[in-house]
Amino acid sequence: MRVVVCGTRFGQVYLSAIARAPERFELAGIVARGGTRSVTLAKEYGVPLYSSVAHLPHDIDAACVVVSTAVGGGVGVELAKALLGRGIHVLQEHPVHPAELADCLRTARRAGAQYVVNTFYPHVEPVRQFISAARTLVRLRKPVFVDAVCAVQVCFDLLDILAEVFDGLRPWSLSAVGNRTGRPLASVDGQIAGVPLTLRVENRMQAGDDSTSLLLHRITVGTDAGNVMLANTHGPVLWSPVLRTPTDPAGVFLAGAAAADTRWSDVLGPTADYVGSPVTPTWSGVVHELWADGVLTALDDLRERVEAGVDPLRGGQRHLAVATAWKELTEALGYPEVAAPDPGEPLRVADLRAERQPVPPRPAGSR
């Protein structure tokens, strides 16, 4: 499959990914405005640089549109529609307004092409691990709550992650956003797939610089048996079972017959355990490997849809529902505040492992 990449900021991740899999995809060019970065990358990858879709040759199979859509002040949707109009299949980086998404799906159907929104993080391995574990958990036990926190620029894909866990979002609702005065996180309650939801969003950012965000995703799905948590977008995934304390007829659980009951040995096991690897990747590994593998997974999905000839409209229903929920959420949150990067030196875990300071004694008479 001959693929072009449109946009070279985050598009660099797509370029790197495609170059890693020459047996599956051929990088056929870059579509960009011709700035220094685009010229440099075209030379580095040894591919043509095209200034518009009209200049593309006729043997292009697919395009990755990694350009902001109208919600981010960009022309990503216009690019996608121009590509679809030429019969080129499109994988478009999120977020996309639901009206624009529906328009692109209709354009794809008329052109006999595929159009897929790439919510990106659901294709990254630790998130896929979490989705699999959470789907299994809610199949085995009734979900009681969802607790989630994320940065505003990734709330679209957070909703898509939850849509995968619950096979959709409905019933879906949101309450009013809580008072944000002096608070970095905006809090909103609601329900997702009928499950009570608590969502906190860091609704602040610096345009064009994701490094100002304090976090990406943290998600917990809870049941009466325990909860599974994505501690960080890039892992680990943790299972924390609920404590079930056996007792003897007298109500004693630390001694006697209850303590000797071997039936409870598994139940009284670890207080938490890793679902996957306990080792998290470095940021270098994330950028060069984990994200690239996620892009290739998304492109593989696009190719499968092309080969199967599925109806783009029918296949895009979940993302339409996610986009609609995302629009409702961002309207409730309001415009993000401006965040400035912290000029301080980066902290390392060794800084947090410094020798503990002795706890001062309590004053006489205190409790």
C-alpha cells in the first residue's frame, strides 16, 4: 500500500512508523506547505514533497492526514475530502467535529473509498491491554463506576477507549462542570454506558506544545470484585481485588478456623497485580517504537477495511457517537486556559527516593 503523510509536526511519528514496515507499506511522499521541517524530512526519507493534493500521482493508495481540523484551526478536513475525492483512502488524526466527520464519511461513500478517524491511543499496546482487561472484567462482573482523568487534548480518545470497553457510550449523560476557580482540573459527573462516571480534565494547554500537559490518561473501571486501572497512558495496567475477609462462626478472621481455611488462600493473595508488564517504556521508546507500532496497527485496520469493502458510513458509527459526546464535553468544559511550560529542571525518580526525613515527635497531649 503506497501511503503519503500530510503534515510534518506529529506527522513525524507516522513517517517513522511507515518507514519501519517496508514490507507492508511504502512511503510515497509528504504533503505539506514546504517549510524547512517538511523539506528536511522529505530529504531524510528520500521521498517527494508535494505542496497540494492536486499534485499527487495517480498510484497513491492511502493518506495519513495529520493536520489539525477546524476545531484546531487547521484544514485537515479539507485535505481529507480532497484526497477522498480522488479515491484515496484516508486515515485522519483526531479530533474531528461530528458534522465534519459525517461529511467525510459521506464523501468516502460517494468516492468508493475508506475514511477512518485515528484516535491513536487505543492502538498503543498498554491501552489495548487495559481495554482487553476491562472488557473481560465488565463481562464477568457488573461495573459500579468509572473514574478517569485526562488532558483536554486527549479527551476524544479517552471517550473512544471507554467506548471500546463498553461496546459503545449509551446511555450517556453529563452534569454541569464544577467550579474551576483556582483548580487545575475541571470535574464533571455523568454516566457512560449507564455506568456512573467521574471525569476530571486538565482544561488548559499551550497551543502547539503538548509538553505543558501534566498527564495524558488515567482510567479506573470498578466492580464489586475489584478494579482495573490504566495508571498511565503507557502503562502499567493494574488489577486491585477487593478484600474479602473470611470469618469463623464467632466472627473471628485473624485466628481460628477462618485463618486456616485454604479455600481463601487465592482470595487473600496480592493486594494488586500487574495485568501486563510491570516495566514501563522510556519516553524515547514511546516516541520511536510504541507510538509507531500504534500507527501501523491503525493502518493495518484501514487496509483490512479496504480489502473487505465495508460501507464507510456503517463502519464510522462508533466514532460519530464518540465525536458527538466529545463535542458535548468540550462545550461543557469551555475554552481551555493557557498553560505556560515550567522552566524548572526535570525531576527523576531518584529525586523522590531521597533518604526519608525523620518524622518529628507529636506535642505532648496530642492525639
